[in-house]
Amino acid sequence: MRRVLALLALCTWAPVRAQMPAPAVPDTVNAMLRRIFASGEFAPQRFGPARWIETGAAYTTVERSADNNKAFDIVRYATATGARSVYVSARQMTPPGTNEALDFDDYAWSADGNLLLLFTNTQRVWRQNTRGDYWVLNRKTGALKKLGGPDAPPSTLMYAKFSPAGDRVAYVRQGNIYVERLADGAITALTSGADSLHVNGMTDWVYEEEFDLRDAFRWSPDGARIAYWQFDMTSVGTFDLINDTDSLYPRVIPIQYPKVGTGNSAVRAGVVSANGGATTWLQIPDDPAQNYLPRMEWTGPNELMLQRMNRLQNTDRVMLADAITGATRTILTEHDSAWVDVVDDVTWMAKGAEFLWTSERDGWRHVYRVSRDGKRITNISPGAFDVVTVAGVDEAGGWLYYIASPDNATQRYLYRMKLDGKGSAVRVSPAAAVGTHTYRISPDAHFAFHTYSHFDSPSVTELVELPSHRVVRTLVDNAKLRAAVAPHIAHPGEFFKVTVGDGVALDGWMIKPASFDSTRSYPLLVYVYGEPAGQTTNDAWSGGTTLWYHLIADQGYVVVSIDNHGTPAPRGRAWRKIVYGAVGVLSSKEQADAVRALTASHSYLDRSRVAVWGWSGGGSSTLQAMFRYPDVYQVGMSVAPVPDERLYDTIYQERYMGLLQTAADSARYNRASPINQAQGLKGRLLVVHGSGDDNVHYQGTERLVNRLVELGKPFDFMAYPNRSHCICEGRGTTLHIYSLLTRYLMEHLPAGPRPVMP
């Protein structure tokens, strides 16, 4: 009924809007929008997917076949010399009885490099294509075989992985784990009893989204056992998405989605023989539905390391589990008064006597060397800076490679430090190469695939030698793309700092019009995210959105983006976690203060013409801006927002806002949710949402619509049927939404300079 009432309210508003002639967007702008979002003209060339082989002496990558330009070969390159050979041809990847080579999304090698695992015919499962068909090619014999047996329906296998010896493949099919022997195709079921609420070897929706955990089983190093997660979702509420357009009658798509304060999945972990048999369940203490198990990895043939988090997510217990008995013991505990993050940078060293671990225990994210019993913990990357991520470990040489940016939080560079913590860190990325650098280091740590870009320049990928950073060869230079975008970047983006509050300096970037005149004043468009999941002030190429911002600027706008406290910038623990319990409150204040400071200190910014826009968390921040600071912002464009934080999922929202159990908790959520500030709206507001959004539900926007109608607030609304959180499905959708945003901005915040306001 609420949906009907909301749509009726919108229908009564729509005719009024329809009678208002919208000023035309210039044809040149529409043409450029089509070039950016529909033509593929500015699509970058990418390297790979590449795989290191032979410990780094060679690598494989995918290239179009010389014999068939519709198919691809997998080619081998000698790392040092660049000698090229076709490792697996498209012809070899053509199933018997067909004339077309397999169209594969991904591939993996067995340990000896003889067997190739191909992932084909894939289907999207929420965020990624994780379900499909798998084929195995034997390079020596030429045999190409599809996995799953004759009774496996198409596109039903998930997360297939070779055993360490390469003689078997394990995979998930319809919620159960199977092992298939490659010699004769015999298939053994390791689990049973899966249904819509019980799954093995795969995760529920919220673990996938918030812990980035999808593949939920692990081969033991000796191939004798498999450790796996089991999810019982019976206590998780069902959220129904409605597909109204693809059939005569609506189709219901149920999702087990835990909203703030509701039941989570009960998750446990077990170990089973790869030959089948009974599962040994790990003896993990406390309620499995009130705690999380975000990570589990083997440390040896008979032992696993687990990370066990409480539901509040302020404590992470590192546990070792005996795979034979199931017994567990805690060896390390991380605690924070706000929240702790899952640690992925774990590397075992010294033949299993020590491991590397990242922690913010001293106020900065550092790498620690921890003894197996957890009693000896040594910071090996000391200093007032954050390690963004560990890039590689060269145990033989005694070096830790990591990404950091001690002097500029908008950039990323490679450093190395001795594993014993002695001496000073050394920057490996070239000093002259300003911007953002990423690395995929070879197993022997002698080479790396190095990709770098900066704000107005597309990425370049090179093969470099370490630690000298000598360029062995350029793999992708994107020179044509760089030449194509250059005419559309009249004024390169400028990075700046703006001071707010008690002397807090916020990072930002700014794009000015091609015809910029500092003696005139321009309308301001602010792009915002503002939440703990994302940083917007990155000195890196962002593709089509960067070109869109330049297009907008050249119509007579100044475009900026600013990062407030709480964003994941490498500026220390206090920077990130000060927002605990008040997501959206401090951030919106700092954003508004930054706009005030900028317009006060830059006469060419018109404080009476300010627009704000954002997507997802940025959509929520846009609502906060328009509702809380109507004197600062005149126009807002909110895409896929969370108007009520109680409607989002448990793991994300409770991590940053705390649990929802008491009246005080409820009051905290009420204060932070923008829907409860809607009475402050004065400017023009556009709300956009996809009705098939499984992540940030359309439900929240419907409730916002009802609230704005109740308050008598005029607003504009656009729904995209069946589109997910990206609003990218369907022909023409991306072009349509960016055309909509462009048109709305130009209609309600006219472009062009005016005389400077006194």
C-alpha cells in the first residue's frame, strides 16, 4: 500500500513538471555525452588478465588470436627477455564438435602449469559473475573437458579450484561442495542438504557485499582436506525485489537480507576429507549468529587461522584451529573503541613460526611481525603514516613491499622496508611519477606489473624490475586514449586543501571552465561521497566520469570534490574513526563548512549557486546536505541513497553506527538518518533510484518520497525499473542517467559566469 500511495503522490506531481518546458541542453553537450557514455571511444586498453608462472620467470596473458579475430589465445612471455609464444591457442580451447572457441571470463593454471581451468558462460550473482561453466584443458594431451558431469545444468558451478597436486577440482554447485577427479571424471559430494536457506562453500548476500567474501572453501596445502563455511540463513529476513517489466505478471525475487538490528546468518566452519565423509566442525566459541567469521586460511596441512569478530565489530580475535580435532585457541586480539577492519595482509614466514599482520593499535595502520603464539608483536613499519596495503613480501631477500603516501593522502606509491624493521623505508615508485601506483609483484619479488595514472591522464601499465623500478617493457600505454581525451581537458584538475572547524585541512580537487575568468563568479557543483567506504580525492584517472566533469565545467561551472573525516584516506586512525556513531552528521557539517570556506576565499565561486550530487553513500550525503544546510546548497541530485540508516544491512551500518538495541541506539540512528531532516529542504532536489537495487533498497527512497509528500516539499524523481545499484543494466541506461543529471543541473543551476558578488 505504501508503494501505491507513493506512486500516486508522484503521479499528481508529474503533470505539473511535465508542463514546464525544460531549457534545451546544447547539441554539442548531448553529442559529447553520447561519445563519453555510449560510443566506447574513450574506453581504455587494459592488460591481461595476466598470471605469473614459473615463480616469476614468465607470465601469461590473453591476446586476440591471429588465426581468428573473434577468439583469444593465451600467450606466454619470458619476463626478462619478452620472448613470446602461444601457450594455449583458441583452437585448443574449442570444444569437440563445435567451431567456436570458448569465450572465457577468467582462467587459472594448475601448479605444474600443464592444466588450464577456464570459466565460461558466466552469470551475474549480485555484484559479480560468479556462476558459470568450467572447462579443463590438458596442454600435453590436448583433451578439453567440461566439469560438473552430464547432469549439471548450464551455468551452475561456482568457485572451481585445482587441488594443490592438480589431479582434482573442487567447486560449489547449488549450495553444496563437490570434488571431481580429472583422471576419470568421478564426482564426490562433500556436503549435502543445501537449500534456499542453507549453503556450503558460498556465502550469503551480506558477507559478499561487506566482507568481500564469496568463495567460501579452501583446499589444504596437501590436498587431503577442504575447509569450508556453512551458512544457515533461517533467522535472516527476506527482502523481495519485484520485477514488473519482464513478464505479464510481476516476478518476486527474494533475498535473505539482514537489516540493522535484525537476525544474521548463523555461520560455522568445518573440515572434511577431500574423499568425502563426516565434517569436523571447528569449536569456535560464542553464538554463531551474533559473531562473524570473515576470514579462514590454512597455515599448514593440519591447522587453520581464523578471524572471529563480534557483531559490534570492535573486536577481532585471531584463532588457530586444529583441523583434526576442531579445537581452537586465540593467539591475538585486536580491539578498538570504534571498529576494527578485517585483515587481509596476512603472510606466514619463518617456516610458520611468525606471520605479518596489519593493525591500527598505535594510531596508524602498520605492519607487525607476530610470533605464532601471539606473544611477540613487533612494528616493522613505524612512523606517523598509514600502510594502505601490503604489496608483496620478499622473505628470501628480507623485504616488505607496501603501498603508502606519507606526504599526500590523495596519492599512492610503492615503498619497501626491511622485514626486521631496521633502517628507513625507501620509496620505490619514481619520484617524478606523481599520481596513483598499483603493483602485482611476482612470487620471487624480482618483477612487477606496474599501473599508474593521475587525475587527468589515463593509466599506463609496465613491467618493471624490482627494486630498481627499471622499466623492462611497456605493456599498455593508452597513448591513443591520452590523445583522444587531451582536447577535452582545457584546465587540468587542481588539488587543494581547505581549512574547516578547528584548523582541520580537508583535501579536495577542482576543475575550472575552459574559458575561466577569475574576475567573474561561477556556479559550483560538488561531488560527494563522504562515508567510510570511499575516498573521492584520488589523484587517479576515473575514466568517463572525469570527462563528464570536464564537460560540465566547460559549460561554465566549477566542479569540486572534498573528503571529510571518516573517509578511508591514509590520514590515521583518528581521521577515519571520529565519525563512529554519527555517520552523515559530522561529514555533512564539514562538507558545508568547506563550501563556505571556498566561496569566502575564492571570489570566482558564486555562493548563491551551489549544487551537490552523489551516488550510494554520496546520495545519502547529498540528502544530508540539502536537508541540513539549505542555506549552502540550492540544488541536489541524489542517486541510490540510504535515507534511513536502519534500512541498510547489519555489517556495514552497525560497524559504523553501533547496534540497534536500546532507545538511545534508536535515537542515534534517527539523528543520523537524512529522512528525519527532510523538513529542512528548500532547494531543488532530484532523487534517482533503480527499483531492482539489491544493495540499497528502493524501499528507502519510497519512504523518503512519502515523507517529502507528507511535508509538502516539491521534488523531482526518476525510477529505473529493475536496475541494480549501479543503474547500468539495459541498453542506453548509463547515457540516460548522465544526460538526466546534466539536464537537471543546467535547468536548475544555470551555467556561466556572472559579476562577482559583493
